[in-house]
Amino acid sequence: MQRDAGPGGGRMTVLITGAAGIVGTGLRRELAGDGQRLRLLDRQPVQDLAAHEDSVVADIGDGPALRSAMQGVRAVIHLAGCTTDAGIDEQIAGNVRGAWNVFEAAREAGVQRVVYASSHHAVGYYPRQRRIGTEVLLRPDSRYGLTKGFGEQVGALFADKWDLRVLCIRIGFVNDQPVDQRRLSIWCSWRDLAQLVRIGLDHPQLRYAVVYGVSNNTRGFFDNQAAFALGYRPQDDAERFAGQVLATAPPEDPALVGTHTMGGWGANNEHVGGIERIHEW
């Protein structure tokens, strides 16, 4: 497909927001050999820049700075925002207004695509014995999950109304390996996440889609047919870590609602009453 020339010797430029975080750092490593420039935006300077990278110190709440960072950019990988279950004002600033700002700045700059980092916490109150696809109703387990779901809908609006191509990835747990029993079901390897991101950056038929950012886990909660339809072929399975995890991780407390839900800690926070109501719908 035709790729826009950016300011780096004719190679296309991809902007990563929140690039100094754990996910941004991992994706920088995975995408390093793809022949594209990476513009790394964060509130703090990104360290150890490679030849194909440049750093922009800015906040996604700063509209003019965002619009400036979007110049010459072909696609955005949007990772920045509130990543904890903080109060609603912080969630709105980071994940509601912040998501809007990024999509709007992309539209104004003529950016073609946005890959949006959503979260499995947008459906975190579903009980674990279910197996769900991306067509289910949202059941956010936290303020964080709620506002991540909002970002998915911002993406849908911009895809329909303003012709952006948008991939929303409901990330499970991305790291070198899972750390507890629940994450054996939602783990995503770095190379599998990078494969999904590349689909968002390059798939010629992509208009708008929501997929799960998980590997091919034997114990998985999610039916990822929406990702498979776009060509996703995960290479990894958390099961190879299962023996170690189950032998060393503390057992889950059955009295906690999060032990029975896909979102774990997100459901535990401030949950009132019994566990049985998670099965009511």
C-alpha cells in the first residue's frame, strides 16, 4: 500500500503517545526493524533514542502541542492516558478528553489511522466461565474500564464520520510472561501485540474494529475471531508458563468478586454486596 513520506528520509512516520511507558517501550523494541520513523510523545523525555526515533515532550491535554506532533504523521498508536483506577476527574482528563484530543488532532492533521490501546477492563465484570467476543455489551469493572470503553466509541465516531481507519485493541496483560493465574488467560506477548499493531497500521480493508490484545492462550477468556478475520495469527501461549505461575503465585481468594471475573482487581475495587449478581446478565 502507499505509505506517506515523513521527515525521516522518505520513510513513513508513526506517532506513539505515552511512549515512555511499559507498553510504549516494548513496542519501540518490536517495531524497530519495520523501516519507519517513530515519533515518541510523552510528558517526560524518552531516553536512548535510536536513529529512526525522535522525542516530543508534550501532554495529550495540550491541543496545540498535539497538533504540532501530528504533522507529517501517517498513523498514531495511542497509549497515553490514565492507567490506574484513579478518581473520575483523572480518568476524564486522561482517557475521555485525552482520547478525544488525540483523535481530533489526528483528523485535523490528515492522519490516516489510529491504533487505540483499550483494555479488557472494559468487559472486566464478565464471569470467567463465559467466553466472549467483541460484540458483547460493555461491562466495565472500574472507572478505568469505563473510560477505555468511551475511547472505543470515540474511535467508532471518527471512523464513520471522518474516515479514519481505527483499530481498538483491548489489551489483557502484556509483558515478558504472566504473573498469576488470571493472567494466564489474558497474557499477550510483545511480538503478538506488535502483530496486532501492524494490522492496525497496514491492513488495507480495516475500517473500524475492536480486537483483544491477547496471545493464543489455552486458558483464554476471549473469542478473538474479530482479530483472526483481520489476519492475526498469534505465536505464543501463556500455558508454557503455567507450571511456574501456579507453583509460585499466591492462591486467589474465592471470597473476592475479582477471583470470579475477567477483570480481577478492577472488579474488586469498591465492590459492594455479593458475587452472585455478576451472573445475572
